[in-house]
Amino acid sequence: MLSRRPVEAAVFLAAVSVFITPFRRDLFVGDETKYAQVIREMRANGSFFLPTLGGQPFTHKPPIHFWLIDLLTFPLGTYSMWAFVLPSLIAFALLLWLLWRRGGPLAAFVCATSVLMWASAQTARMDVSFTLLIAYGLLKLEDFFDRDDFRALLLCAAALGVATLIKGPMAPVIGLVLFALEWWRRRRAPRGNYLPAVAALVLIPLAWFIPAMLLGGHAYTREVIVKQTVGRAVATWVHAAPPWFYVLHLPATLFPWFFLAVAAAIARRWSFLTNWMLAVLVPYSLMASKLDVYMMAMIPAVALLVVPASPPAGQAASRRLPNAVAAAILLILAIFAVFLNIPEIPLKGLAIATALAGLIALIIVLRSSFETATIAVGLASLVPLVYTAIVLMPQVNDLASTRPLVAALVRQHVPGDDISLNWCPYLWTRDMPRDLERVVYIDDVKSVHTRVLAIARAHAPALPGYQRVDQLRMIGKWFDVYRR
């Protein structure tokens, strides 16, 4: 057994490494830049209780995450990365603390070095906060079954209720599915008064949603219930994928711990933690809309599953192969990167760093204890990510943020309110001229009257009276800038 101090140092190193990118990166195109526009409108229009996008109530996500960012922009500013990423960074730290208390420092380390968790901890998204509350709630659910503790059940329901106001109703769905699976596994459920927990689970989200429906009106209510909730579940218009999507993606989604998780699940058979994983996997697989990040709620269960407090020597030895496979995959990815051609990003240094990390980890796995091997694989998996954050972030910003589009618009020397954007992402860079906050986002170019128009090339119609004056590549797509 490895002493606690090296494991604690490894947890600290992994936790600190997530603070690298906010110093250098911009918000990335997609949800992050969309959320930035929501925050700008909250500040400009005073729409705090019911956030808006394009002047209309924002129906895609509940408000708590936006409330936190909005409050942080007062001391930090609307164009500070820290205001957008601190909620995720704080949730990441709290999640590691929670798992440390429950499963020891090695469990916290496994969670911290899960590539999906590490990357998400530095984003403006709400996935880590959502995962934190789900993890806390489900651990309290285990306490409820173990000790017939109805106070723990109430805390579970309250956590899942708040999680609903962070990302939506899948939090109580996961909790209810896990409750049913545990009831089936244990062949019993504690007897007592379930009403306070049910009330907390239902009333906490409704405390915001009912006033929001009154403020937003019938169209808002229909959009949230019919399209964003039911529509995503049964007939999505975005992220559509078949039911086996997550099963096929789990090796990458849970990297580098997927193979270790499979070995641990086989060794421990049917347990609360395997039920936790099923409670995440099954409901999301049945939904029509699918994204890999939805599986993040499974990662705390994986972390606790693969590092029991005192693994038998034989069991630990049997897990050498999964760690060796993970290290070997790093080597294979490094070789693949040598032949991958991304003109905007030089990959040679990244490939060398990844190959060295994978080779060192593989040697350690074959010669050391289970705990040492696990630390080696976890740290090696972060090497390409940390290398990218330190060395390649300027190129990543040019590839994934709106920096190229902002630069192209600035070159036109036109007031912001004389610029229209069609099929373009919302603008945000750390040093964006404030005048560009006044650009007009339009749905139909037929009604455009501004002097400058930027449009995605794939959606550009004939534009009589306009001449193309610039072009740029962003998020792998071409955009054109036109001028009267």
C-alpha cells in the first residue's frame, strides 16, 4: 500500500492544474458564448429572475448557473473568464472533497483525472455543479438505505431539487431510478414518512418555475415543457443518437478509467455504485437527445467503485491490466497525432509529450503497486491536456472561439449597431471592443439594412448590394464578411 502523502500530493497537483486555462483562453463557440450573451442581457435589461436571450426568456436551461455568473461579473467584469468558470472550479473542488471524505484521496484523484471531468471543470457550463449535487444527493440516498435515515433522504431530495434548477429534471429522474434499483437489490425499503422528501423534490424547482411561467407567459411555458423537456426526451431536434450511443462512447467518456471500472464492476458485482451507474446510463440512453457530457454524473460512482478502501492484493493485481491498457492507449493516441493534420495547431510537441507520458505510465504500471500505477495513469492522461493549455492555447482560441470573427469585424471600422450577424455565434473575447455588444443578430438576411453583414458560408444566399470583403475559418467552418 502506498502512503497517503503521495496520493494527497497527486490530488493537489490534479486540482491545481485546472486553474491554468482561465488565464489564457476565451469562451468557446457554442454554449459558452451563448451563455455570455445571456449574462450581457441580464446586466443590460435587469432580467435576473428570468434570464433572456435575444430579448426572449431563455428556455434552454434553468437559472441558478446564470445567477452565479451574473453575481460574479459585478466584482470581476463581464469579460473576465473567471466570472464564467469559477462556478465550475468551485464545484470541482467541492466534488473532490466529497469523494475524499467518502472514499479517500485516491477516489478524489480518480475523479479529478477523469478527462471529461477535468476539462469540464474549466468551462462556463453547469455540468460539474450538476454532478456535484447529484453525487451528494445519491450518497445521502445510500445513507438512507443503510441506516433507515429519513433526514438523509430529505437532504438527498433537496440536493436533487436544487440540481433541477441548475440543469433540469434529469436529476430527480436519476435519483428515482436509483431508488427503485436499490429497493430491488436489497428487497426492502425503509418504512417511514416519505412526504417531506417528496415535497422538497417537487417544491424546490416549482418555487422558481411557477413565477417564471407567470412572467414568461403561455409561449414560454409551452417551450419549456413541450420542446425543451418532452421534446428532448422523445423527439429531439438536436443531438439525436440511437439508444446504444453511450455504451459505444463510454471508453472515451470515462477515459482513462473505463477499463478499470469494468474490472471493478465485475469484481464487486451488483452494488449501490453499479446501480448508480445504471441510473445514469439507462434514462439518458432512452432519451432521444444525447451528449457525452451527460455521462459525467456517472464519474463519481466510477471513482468510488475502482478504489475501495482496502482492496485485496489479488484484486488489486487483477487491475494491472486495465491500467496498462489505458497507458497503452495514450501511446497509440500519440502515434495517431503524428499523422493527424490540423493546420491551425502544431501537433508534434503534443504527440511527443503524450508519448513520453504514456510510456512512463506503462512502465510504472508494470512494475509498481495498484495505487502507484493508478496515479501514474491519471497524471499521464492529463499531460496532453495540460500541454495544450500551456503551449497551444493561442491556436485553440483562434480555432474554437470567436476571436477571428471579432478581428474581422474590427477591421471594418464600422459602429457595432451597423453590423448584422446571421448564422454566426454570439461574440465574446476577453478583449472584445465594447461597441461590438451592439451588433444585431438576425434570423433573415432579407431584412438586413446594416452596412456590414457576417454570415456562415453554408447558409449565405445571394446578397445584392453587398460585396464580400473578408473571410475567416472558425470552429472548422467558413464565414464571410460582406459590406455595402
